[in-house]
Amino acid sequence: MSDFSLIESEIMKRMMSRSMGPEITKEFIRRVDLVYKGETGKIPWAEILDLRPEDSVALGELPLPGDAARLLSSVAVIKLNGGLGTSMGLTQAKSIIPVHDGKNFLQIIREQTDLMRARSSGSIPLIFMNSFNTQSDFDSEPSMQGLNADLPSSFLQNMVPRIYESDLMPVGNGSSEDHYCPPGHGDVFLALSTSGILDKLLAQGRRIAFISNGDNLGATLDERILGFFEEDKLEFAMEITPKSPADLKGGVLFRRRAHRNISLLETAQVEPDHLKDFEDTKRFPFFSINNLYVHLETLRDRLRAGTLKLSLIVNPKDWQGKKILQLEAAMGSACENFENMKVIQVDRDRFAPVKNCSDLLVRRSDACVLRESDRALVLAPQRNHVEPVVKLDDHYKKLADFDRLIPTLPSLIGAASLTVTGPVVFDVPVRIEGNVKIENRSGNPALLSKIGRSSLKDEEVAVG
């Protein structure tokens, strides 16, 4: 492998050619240096200890603050909006696809914020971190116009070079977009600062940022958490929720041997021999839902001192027949940098993601509702916080095929699980109850109406 000074020089040239700032350049070179020195991003299993009882608190135990309006005047809401939804066959921002009642993610988030602004009699900043892939779609969305009176509505996530696994040199010649990648959503802190928005928020008296994924429409402001954050003078907080069979690979919080602070363990950081241990719901009954809170002044000070270090994630890829690496960081791993940090246990109502078309079917169905009080997309009350497990095979993987095969949404309000194998066209309303499997082995699209029934309960049905 080349001498690191040569690798560093080539990376600096590449990043300067795309006008990447000195801060992200320095941070990326730090990550490459870790890989050069043998870091894999994996955390030895022997270092992983359980959380202590005093590390966490249940949301239901937190009181409603008496000065909610004042608390809301101190907070800014930041949403991550960098995803294209490529796993769903999209070449546009995932946030602009319809998710419930014909409304897309951005429209619902705007409704949530406007409602909270009305309750607080003030202006709560709503700011999105877009990627170079999603910025134009964001700018074209009417609901994002006039978002903030005196602050930008968005800032841009950085991009960094992909590197060859063999010599850690930048991929290609830098002329194509696929020579680059986002550095993970952990970039939110640095990008917030270098955009100048962090300083503007502090100048306005904003003390807390609530940061969450743009595809999680259950993530709304909760005054109880804000009150707890301020009362305990916290620097950082993260929400966790009970695991379900669909969340076994979700990141977990833990104590690391010989470290003072709480850490985040993502799937990509788990040693291969311990993946089953990581998915053990007895040891790790909760997982992080990427809803986090950060004290903005403390964040600014950490960034200025250069002491905000996020855990390395090494993401291997193949590109034109060669093995390459994407070096990333998760924003939740920032928790290691804050001593006064707490974990907040919340119900599933605060976690409503859309990572694939199976998730999308649940969100679009009657198993979910837009709650009147805050417009959060939550499970219907009859679900008792238990989400139906939907598994659609690869015939439904791309959104265009999903929309073609499911023109009529099934009722899932009484469903425990729905598994669909083969191309089944949901051409008529059908109520799914209990555990239902629908299978079409013919290979050709088959109409669900051919079964001649409007309700399926605890059964396996063959069509086609």
C-alpha cells in the first residue's frame, strides 16, 4: 500500500477539486488514516457491556412541563432528507412519494411543524439536511416554500470520495458523481456548523436541536422530553423503542469497557461471529430509532475544539469489478462525546419509518393514522403499539411495481402478519386478520379478486 502521505495528498486534491471545505477534508482523512492503521470499524464483542439502570428513563414517567411554550421557543427541528430510495427503485428523493392519505413525507412534516408552531405561539425552525441527490426535489416541493422566516430551510450534506480497498486511493478521476458518496448521517453536526446555521440558531437563543430521520413520521416534538433535557442539564439524549421481528438489526446502545460514556453499536460494527448475539432481544430488548437531542452550545464547543469524534463505519462496495470502501459515520455515535447523556425509552408510536415497500404498505394502510394532536403518523389505537409484520417478495421491491400490483390497499388494522409471494394484484378491498400468507406460483400476475372473498384470517391462500 502507498505511503499515507501520498494517499493524503491525493484525497486533498480530490476534495479541493470539488470545493469541499477544510473541516470535512480533515475529518475524512482522519477516517482514512484509521483504516490505513488497520481499523475495520468492528467493535470487539468483549468490550460490549450492558447499559446501567440509571442510563435510561421511560417517556411515560416524565411529567408535562409547566412552561411548554418557553421550551419550544428554545428548540430547532432538523430532519435528515438525504435518501434517494434506491432500494425501492427510485431516482428521486424518497420524501416526495405519497406515504399516507395521498400526502408525501415533506407535506406531513410541514403539517406537524405548523401545528406545533400554533401551539407554541412562536416560530420553531424546521431545517432539512439534503444531499446533492435530493436538493433539487426538495426545492421543487411546494410545501417547503416559506418554511422559515429568518433562517434557511436546508443545508447540504457533504460528500466524500469513495476509495479503493487495495490502496485507499480515491476512486476514478473524480469527474463522475459515482466517484463520491455521502459520509453518513453523522455528517449532520459538521454540515450544520460549516453552513453557518448552527451559529444563527445560537444567536436566536435556540439551545436544543431535535434531529430525526425524514422518513420517520412518528418523530415529533414532545415537551416532556424537552423539559427533562433542560431540567437535568443534558448535553445529549437518544430515544430507543422495543425491538420487533422487523428490527433485529437496529442499532443498540451499550456501555463500552474502559470508556466512560454510552456508545452506539450499529450492525456494520458487529463482528460476524456475533451477529446472533447482537440480535438477541433478551440482552438488547431496545434499539435506537435515531431520534436525538443535542445541546447546541456544547456541540459548537466540541466542534471548535476538534473533539467531536464519531465511530468509523466501513461500508464495502463493488464498483466496476473492483472492491471499494465508503467511510461513514452514524449521527447517534456522537453520544460517546457527551458525558451528561440519557437514553429515553419510548413507544413504537415514535417510530414509523419507510425503508422499503413492505414498510410503505403498512404506512399507507389503515393500520396507521395521522394523529390529530400532532399529525404524527402512528399505529391505529386498536393496534396497541404492535405493528403488523409485512413481507412482500421482490416482485414488489420497486415502487413502480408495488403501485401496479397494489392499486387497492388491503385493510391491515387486524393483521398480525401478511406475507405475499409471487405477483398478486390487489384489485379489490380485502381485510387481513391474524397471520395470512398469499402465494402465486404461476409467475404471471394473478388477481386477488379470483378468491371471491373480502376477508382472510389466519390462513394460507393460493392464487393464479
